[in-house]
Amino acid sequence: MVVGELIQEKELVIIGGGPGGYTAAIRAAQLGLKVTLIEKDQLGGVCLNKGCIPSKVYTHAAQEMDNFPHLNDLGIEVTKPTIQIDKLVEYKNRITDQLKKGVAALCKANKIEVIEGEATFLSQDRIGVEAGHDFQTFRFEKAIIAAGGKTVAPEGISSSDRIFISHDIFSLSEVPEHLIIQGGDVIALEMATTFHAFGSQVTVLVEEGEDFPFDAAVTKELRRIFKKKKITLQADCKVIQATSSGNGVTVTFQDKNGEAIMEGSHFYTTGNIAVDAAGLGIDRLGMEMTAEDRVKIDSEMKTNIPNIYAIGDLTPGPVLAVKAIKQGKVAAEILAGGTSEADLTLLPTIAHTLPPIAAVGLTEAAAQELGYHFTTSQFPLASNGYASILGRKDGFVKIIAEEESDLILGVHMIGAGAIELSGMMTTGLEMVARAEDFTFPNYAHPSVNESILEAVEGLIGQAIHMAPPRK
């Protein structure tokens, strides 16, 4: 290791070039700050290179394959498609390379200094960056930690050529014959429908006491769809161990009948995110952590060390790029002397499953727990003209509204167009919309978004394409 002789002075140092880090860097540069962005691997971080973007390449491919029966209905004669994983991997790599080059070009255009290397805090105003045999030291005025977290395997599970933890599955070179999936989280469910579409037999082992992270009505519909697709769901299981040998995997789990064993060809688990406090050097700074071992921050993304901010996966809350991006903008704006806020109350929940899911606001269970008196309306996509044209009639839109004021408390959708409509749902709730705020505008016809209008109209029994309730 060669230690640099000079300590370089920096105004703002950002550790981590993922979506939160590079967004913070660009916003800070836009506001006149001199920014140094340090990334130990690749610009775009895990999200762009290994996680969010690659996973959506796979779910998109699955959606295209799932749509082939409808093409025949339209008179477009096609035989049953098969997936060529090597070509899919090539496409994934091409997309991630294009996006990574785009991020690099944006950093250059905004005059952001990008340094490759692994950063470690040496003190509250100094940082060391190691790149191979080179080591540089910087003194900074302000810093934003956007380093994300590291994926940790659940107890009893180690990665192998047949056992995949998190994004490792996108290096798979074959379609699993029988993929066993641990957990009912969003990514696990996406992998379940994706590899089922690719031709795998899929079994999902849902942990004891765990359920899907959606409103009960959406969960019920998703379970029905899984049953129709012949995706096996086994509830109340605790995975004890997964081992690979030869041409398969052996999964040992505990259910209500005791210990059981399941054989498959491959195993997948999303894993857990942990903060690498020692690697970052924040353990020597006296940085305050939460009980969940996340970096504690205030509403302005400040840690207990005044000149150091933190955003993204290593802070409390869900592990979502949308959270990191918003926090990155807010931190940069505060550092530039402005006022800003990251209110994460109405973070949308989305899942690129087949069919897709989107939700924002309170579930029915949460509304009950908070003591709301509310009404609900559920409009089936089977009654929407454009969903019928698309051949995607599974699913519905569910609206939860406060009974007295008609304030919309939650919007939940499973079905065609759900992801694209999540922005409309979130905007409505952020603007404290009431039922009339959704029913007053004109909706393009035919379109899936008419389902939101009819779901809201259903609150007062006036949905045009839904039969009135039986008396």
C-alpha cells in the first residue's frame, strides 16, 4: 500500500454511487457545491448493476412470455416460446452498461469528481480511500454516506452454484427445473412468477407468522392466481438449512407437522441487509445507531455528527431505491443551504409480479388499527374494457376511504397497469384527495386507469360497470 503524502481538501464527499449517492451528487452540483463521489465498485451501485434493473429485465421477459397465448387470440400465430438465459443475460448486461455510461456522463457534465476506491472514515472530517495499492486521504467539510448495506444470508444458508442469495440469481445459466424460494417478500414473489413463466416448477416457503406485504384483499387474489398458475405456496414454514449437492438442493424446514425435507434443483432467498459499520469506519466515530442497527438520522438526513449525513439502505425504513433517491435530493438541498423534507409516509409499494401490484396508503388492517371509520370499494379489472382487450382481466382496484369525510386512505391494485398507475395513486394521496377529487377529472377511454375512477365511484354505489350490491 502506498500512502499519499498530501491530504486533499474536499467540500462535499459522497460515499457510494448508487441511486441515492449519484442523485445527491448531481443535485448538490446543480446547487453549486463541489462534489467528490467515491464508489468502490460500479457507478449505479447494486441497484443498477445487480439488483433493481437486472431483476426488472427478468420480470419484463417473463411478462412477454406470459403474454404469448393472447397473441394467438389476436391472430398473431406463435408457438410456445422458450427462454434462452444466455441471451437474456446479454440483454441485461447491455442495458446495465448503457445506464451506467449514462450516469458517468451525467457526473462528468455536472463536474462531479468520481473516485474509484473503498472509503473508510478516519475521523469526523477525514476519510481514506483505498484502490488496490494506492491510498489517498481527504479532509472534507461535509459528507453523505450513501454506501447502502451488504446482503447477509439467513442462518443455515450459504451461496453456491445452486443456492442463490439476492441478486446472485441473475448469474444463473439455466432455467431451474424446480426452484424453491424462501419468503413472501416482494423480490421473492417476483422471482416466483418470473421463473414460473420461464418454465420452472416453483415452490414458495412462507415463514411462520409472515404474510405477503399487501392489503388482505390483494394477498387473497395473489394466492388465487398462484394456485391457478400451479405455483405451490407452503405457509408457516421455518427454513432451517439449505444445502446443495450433485444436481440438486435439499431444504430442511419446520412446519406445523414437525421437521420436513424438500428436494429441488435450485434455492433462492432474498436475504437481509446489514450495515457494514466496521468497513465504513463509522464504528470509530461514535455514530448513533438504531435498535435495528441502522444509522440514526433526523428529518434532514443528519446523523449525530453535524457534518455527516446518511441516506438509503443503511438508514431506518424500507430498502427501496425510491427512498434513497428522495433522501439524496433532500440531503443535497439542505447542505446547499436550502430547506427540504423527505416525508416517507406515502412510499408506494410495487411488485413486478404476474400480474403486477401497486399500493399506497393504509391497508384495511392498518386503518382499523388506527381507529378509522371507513368504507371500501373494489372494482374488478374483468369489468374494464381495455383490460379485456389486453387479455389481462385478473385483478382489481381497491379504494379505502374515511366514511365521514370521503378522504382517500389507501389505494391498492393488482393487475395490468398497476405499476404505471402508482404515480397517480401517490399524487392523489399526497394532495389529501377525497373521493370527488378522483371522480371530477376526465379519464381517457378506453384505458385501465378508468378502473380507479370506477373503484372510487363504487364507494357510493355509482360505478357504471359494476353491478349494484345485492340487498
